[in-house]
Amino acid sequence: MPHRITIHERRIKESFITLTIVFLLVLVGFAYQIHKNRQLARQGQEAHDGLCVFKADLEARYGNGLEFIRSHPAGIPGVPVTVLRNSLNNQKATLESLAALDCVPPPKEK
């Protein structure tokens, strides 16, 4: 004689299957969110590193520009000192806007 599934047993099985599917969907959602968070963190780090490279380069250019103006106070033929000073002022303004950027200097080579 075959075993008959009662309505109660059937509802329990259906509920179990439904809960299992819901649990798996939630688990997949969490896994996807973790993946997206890691991806965003990696992109944020790449952007930070790129801005730090830009900041270091600009600091070097600004320092070189100051030295150049000290050694050429009247400018150079075809480029008046006002043009050079305007360029330095723009670089300084950019550096000031990057002041909050926390960059670790690269290790010095031995």
C-alpha cells in the first residue's frame, strides 16, 4: 500500500522548499553585494593612488617652477614672468585643493 502524503505533510514540504529558495536567494544577494563592495573599494583605491601620483608630480613641478622664477626673475624671451607666475598660482591652487588627500610617500630606493 503506497504511502499517502497528507495535506499537512505537503504544506510542510512546500514551506521547506519555499524557505530554502528564499534562503538561497538571500545568500546570492549577500554574495553579490560583497563582490560589489570589494569592486568599489578597489576602484576607490585605484583613484586614490592616481590622485596621489598626480599630486606628487604637481608638487615637483611647482617646486621646479619656483626655482626657475628665482633664477629667471624677469622671465625668459617670449614668456614674461607674469605668465610663469600665473601658471605657478594655478598649480598652487590645485595643490591646495588636494591638501586633504592623504598620500603615503613611496619608499626611498637604497
